[in-house]
Amino acid sequence: MTTSPQVAAPSRSRIAAASLIGTAIEFYDFYIYGTAAALVLNTAFFPGMDPVAGSLAAFSTFAVAFLSRPLGSALFGHWGDRVGRKSMLVVSLLVMGLSTVAIGLLPGYAAIGVIAPVLLVLLRFTQGIGLGGEWGGAALLAAEHAPPGRRGLYAMFPQLGPSAGFIVANGLFLVLGETLSDGQFGAWGWRLPFVASLLLVIVGLYVRLKISETPVFQAAMDQHRIAKVPIAGLLRHQWRRVLLGAGAMTIAYTLFYTATTYCLAYGTTSLKIPKTTMLGLTMAGVVFMAAGTVVSAMVSDRLGRRRTLLAGTGVAVVWGLVMFPLMETGSVFLVGVALAGALGLMGLVFGPMGAYLPELFKTQYRYSGASVAYSLGGVLGGAVPPLVATSLQASGVGVMGVGAYVSAMALLSLLCLLALPETGEDSL
């Protein structure tokens, strides 16, 4: 591996802004779908079903994007390792953003019948393709520009994008919930955050078109060290790290989507907590997530990525068993504690991943490796939890089984981390 060349400080500032703004916009798009799935998509696109079946159908469309993300990671990873990080970041932003706007304009079941949920699934699939290419490019953009000893700090910026995107997305839903009646929100209000994504995409494109290619990739181009088929080299030489990296990421996804998607639906329907209250508690929890992201990313530059990740994941094993007893009290305060704990731990695990996953792979297939590992972790940790949790709730197991499931996913991630090496001192 080669040592990262130095880059001027003003350029690094632009890189930090581009990686943060881009992932914030991408995750804004993704999160508004998750919120809509929890609150309204079951009635807009799956009418006639009982509440549990409708929720399962809505969450299934939510899961579709996680299934398409590995495909997007392989596609964008291939070209990102072939032609560069910057160009793929622009394309992924367009794919994600335009799909989101189209969902906001899609007629419901009452207008066009069964074709409505079919088109919803197709657009959701395309959303996942775009997001599959987004994170890896943004993480590499930051990590491959970072000066020695500060890679965790610089790679923190794309990791803060989810927190920023979530707060904007749910803040908008909160405002709509306060200003519109339930009828207005269900009829057309939920569409506004989707259509508003177009303005955010324009801002994101403006920022990303002004960034430069990473010095690490440019050096690989100059030295003719570009793989013809990056994914083939990845699977031949570093397939084990792809699988272990995916397993390590699983708990971050599990904590986030259990807290923000399943718990939002559970809190409003089963615990009878007002929708706006649950959204407010979730947004407060995401502030803890952002704080955890910053702290763990910075600490990982001093203590090492793996050690920092092991600590956060170990606590998550325990928190899975604590979270739902707190939720079951029905106390708004204790529900807030449950969500803040889960999301704060998610931040502690998520923060170092912006540097850790890229560090696990060689330059020739780093975009592919980091992206595929990240997205595969999302299939198990993001697509599955809302479905499993809703099914457990409907069965005789109840929500305590959901907590046990969270702990099991944390244990899986812990075992994967134990099988991976420390990378904090490695050069890119």
C-alpha cells in the first residue's frame, strides 16, 4: 500500500463538507421512506389489510432497498475503482434523489390500483441502488484525503450525514404532523418531504462537482494499479474481510432501524404515544447518535478502530435486553431513554466505520470492498429487524423477543470484530 499524499487544508475542508452534505442528503431520502412506511404507506398503498399485515407489507417495501444496496455497491464500486470516486458520487446522488422525488409523485392504490405498490417497489429498489454506491464513495473521499493519524476524524464527516439527514427528515415530518390534520397528512402531506428532496439534490450536486479526485486513487491511476474487474480481485483475495466487515456492521443497522422504524410504529400503535411525541423522542435520540459518532471516531485515532468498536458493540449486547423493558413501561421519559441508549450506541459503533472499512481493503478494490461490506451488513441489520420485530410482536413472543434479537445481532458483530485485525496505524 502507498502512503497518502498531503493535500492543502482548504481542499480538505471542501472534502469534509462534500462527504457530510452528500450522505446527509442521501440518508434524508432513505429516512423519509422509513418514517412514511411506519406512519402512512400501509394505508396509501396497501388498503384493505389488517394493521399488522399492512405494516408488514409497508416494511417489506422498506426492506427492498436493503436488498438492492449490495447490487448498487458492486455496480458503483466497480466503476469507482475503475474511473474514480468523484464521478460515482455524482451519479449515485442523482439515482437516489430522482427516485425519491418520483415516490412523492406516485399515485396511491385508490388512484391506479395494484400498479401503485408495484411501482413503489421498483422505485424503492432504485433508491437502494443509489445508496449502495453513496456511502463507500463518501467514506473513501474523506479517508483517502486524510492526513496521517487523523483518518478517523476526517472519515467521521460522512458518518455524521445520517444524523443530519435524519433530523432534517423527521423534523419536517414533525412540522407536518403539527400543522396538518391526519386526513391531510394521509392524503398528500406525507408526499412533501419526498418532493422537497429535489432541492437538496441540487445543493448536493453543486458541492460535489467542485471536489477533486482523491490523491490515493490518482496515484493508483498514475502508477497503472487499476484492476480491470475489481470485484473479481476482491472476491479472490479479500472475500473473508467482506463477510466479516458486513457482520461487524450489522449491529449498527440493527440498533438504528429497530429504534427509528419499528419503535416508531410500536410506540404510536401499541403504546398509544402521540405520533409527534415519538418523532420528537427519536430526534432527541439521534442527537445522542451524533455525539457518539464524533466521540468514537476521534477516540479511534488514539486507541485504534477495533478496540473502540469492540467496546461499543459489547455494551450493545447488554442494551438489547434493557431497551424493551424500558419501552414497555409506556413512560415517555423511559421510552426516550430506551431510544437514546440504542441510538447513542449506534453512533459509538458507526463512527469508526468510516475509516475502518476502507482500511480493510486494498486501493485496487477499496470502493467495492467497503461498499459491499457496508451494504451486506444492511441486509441483515437494516432490512430484517423491522420485519422480525413486527412478526415477533404479532406472535406470542412479544417485544421482549425483539430485545433478545438485538442482543443476538450485537453478539454476531462482536464475534466478527474479534476475527478482524486492527488497522488504525495502516497507511492507505
